[in-house]
Amino acid sequence: MKDTKDVLTEISSTLREIEDKYPELQKYLDETRNTLPSGPEGNTELNKDDLQTYLDNLKEMVENYKKEH
């Protein structure tokens, strides 16, 4: 089972992959960040489930792009 650190590492790796291999997807990163919760004045703690959802969205975006191109 992944812990929060593992999920964050995988998010970083996926973001680097997008930057290096699929730079045209970078314009959609703001939209995927919207899946992360934000509280008043940006003071929201992220839990592992939120981060996992964000990671899943990033991976899905890359996979869909690969299928289409």
C-alpha cells in the first residue's frame, strides 16, 4: 500500500513525464489541479486520497493522449 510520500513521488514523476514527453498537455494541468480541494485562503490540508485522485487524473490524461496520438 502506498503512503503519501509514494503518491507525491509518483505525481512528481508523472508531471516530469508530461513536461518532457507531452508538453502540449501542460495547458491542462491547471484543470487537473482543480481536483485538489482548496479551503479558505488556500489553507487546506491534502490527504492521501485527494493526492491519489490527482495522480489518477494525471495518468488518465496521459493515457488518453497516447491513445489519440
